[in-house]
Amino acid sequence: MRVLSINNNRIILNKNPNYKTVSVGFFLNMGSKFEQEEESGISHFIEHMLLTSNLKYHKTSTRQIVEDLGGFINAFTTKEFTCIHGKVISEYSEILVEILIDIIIKYPAFKQEDIEREKNVILNEIQSFNNNGMHVCQQKLLKNLFKGHPLSNEILGNRDSIRKFNREQLIEYYLETLNREIVICITGDFDEERIIDIINKKDIFNSKKNITPRQFNKVIYSNFNIIKYHSNLGNYISFALPGYSYHEIDTVYLSFLTCILGYGSTSLLNRILRDEMGLIYNLNAYLHTYNEGGALIISTTSNSASNIDRIISIFGEVIERLKNRGLDKKDFDRVHSIIKSQILFKTENPHDIMLELGRNELLGINNNRSIVDYNNLNKTMENLKEITYEYFCDFLKKFFEQPFSYYGLLNEK
């Protein structure tokens, strides 16, 4: 793997001739935590514009061009960055790189008619999420957990801010984004020198970037227990345990704990709450990690609001048992096997590798803190062996010293 630096931008060339495809991602310092109140949702809005409003491809959809080659282009926005990415078979790698450069850097248009169209698209997207009780519950949970911190900003924004966006505001915000460093990551089978030549000829990194990032304080977590009632979305509850930033070594152990509590139908909480007691329909656990902090989120739904108090009580009992007695060895061994499989699955997917490498490079995540080395599978397996049952039980005692919070969204009584 090679990492090139051009005027404080980085290009990751992760060539592997064993693959017959190429994945390319452009990673931008543009996410909801950088937004002021009146800019709420602007990063996600610009993500939409980059894929739909372009001076060069105004008569033909760039997605259609790539799909006709058998590939795809897509994008997503997070709290910390935006990624526009695509995948094609190897022989079309240079076409994909050129198209991505054109739509992201060279020819974005921000036409007024495109802006108005995407306003409607995103307002419909917001409405769709607002009709999803689980999504609403999780967003309310995170907003309260990160209260007063930019990580509490919602990625989609809100209806008022979306309606007020204008062309000048969008362009000004995007030009500021382009003045921060950009990471391009390419994985698969491709000609490195020809790709570098395309990037140089496009002259996209001709000026040095202002690499001074906005600095934010560490999260000071709020503790809360909130139950709200509504009309007809269903019965949902989400639990939060304050986590770690991705710079902290204990994040590795949190990945194991997330899997233990809520990965699949045989996870600890699914076995107890669903299989043994029949209190829930499904349950999932998610690990959120950011530069300034993180959280372990567990979300579930029940057919009856009357079950929620019992679910909260059992959740607390499970946490106390893990803290005081540790974890059954068979559960630890099971999760060890699951994590190993997940790593191996990911190492066989060049697109997943591209997304991981690009994100880590942009956010400055120290790969020494990770158990995964995509270029050295033997080292990865050795790192995994170092996470032992004894160390993990010690971690549980320390981690569960902090209280958990919850947010419930229930049908009206």
C-alpha cells in the first residue's frame, strides 16, 4: 500500500491484483458536527447535490454512466465526514476516477432548479425517518446523550433549515470544505501510475490546503431516563452507555461487548428478553465512535408499552451481573469466533477495505489501535488472540461503573 501526499491531501493506493474490481472513495471533511444551527443538514444536502447537479454531465446521469458499465456510484454523510464512492470492474477504473473528480471537484453546478428538487427529496427523506419510531427513538437518545456538543447535530437537519438553504450558502460552505484536506482511497486491481497521471492532469490539488481542523471539546455525557408518549408509532426503547473515541484502545473491547449484548438472535439480551421472556420483537446493538467520544447503543421494540418497565429492569440486572460476575466463557468464545469471521469477510471485500482505509486516513485514526491490518492477515489474527477472556472480564468491571441512560417512545396509554 502506498500513501501519497499532495499539498496536504492524501491518495491511498491499495493495489491487489487478486481482485478483478476497483473501488474508489473520496473522503471530505464535511459532516454534521461542523454545522452551525442555521446550517443544520447542509453537509448531507451537498452530498445530494454532488450526485445530481453537474456542469459536465448535465444531460446524462453520472450514476447511469457507471451503472451501464456494471458498476455503481453512491454517497453517504456522517457526523464527521462525507464519502462519495464507486465500484467498477478493473478495466473501467480510470473512467470511475475521472467521473468522481468531475462531480466532486471540477464541475459541481449547484443549479437552482436542482437545489429546489433536492429540497423536496430531502424533506421527504426526513418525513420518512420521522415515521420510523426506532429511528426517532435513537436520534432522541443521541441528542440527549451528546447534549450541548456538536455530535448532537442531526445529519439530515430539520425542515426549517432545509427550506431556507440558498445557492450562495451552499457554495460558500462547500468551498470551505474543499479548503480542508481530502483523502482519495483506491483499492483493487488497477494501474497505479495511470491513476496518478489522471489525478495530476486534472490538477485538483494545485493549492495547499488549510489543514487546521475545527477543534471540539471531549463529550461530557448527560445521564437521563426519559419516557415520551405519542399516538401510533409503536413502542421503542433505546439504551446508551457512554463509550470511547476511536483513539482509545478500549474501543476494541467495546466492539466485543456490542456483539455480546446485541449481535444476532443468539446474543445475550435477545436470548433473555425475547427467547426466555417474550418481552420484545427484535433487538440490535450499535457502537458509535467519534473523535471526541462515543456510545454503545442498544435498541429494541415491544408490542406492549406495559413491557417497558420490565425491559428496563432486566437490562439493569444484566449489566450488574456482567459487572460483578463477568461473562460466561462460552459467550466470550462465541463472540471471538463472530468477530474473527467479520474481519475475514471484510478482508475479502475490497470496497469495505477502501471505506475503512479512507475513513481512518481522513480522521487520523491510529491503525496501531486497531486489531485489523488489511495488509497483514496473520498479524490481525495474532492481535485477535491477544484479546483474552481474563482481560475482557476486567474491562467489564471498569466499563460498567458508569450509569446507563435510556429514551423510550411509547404509544399513548
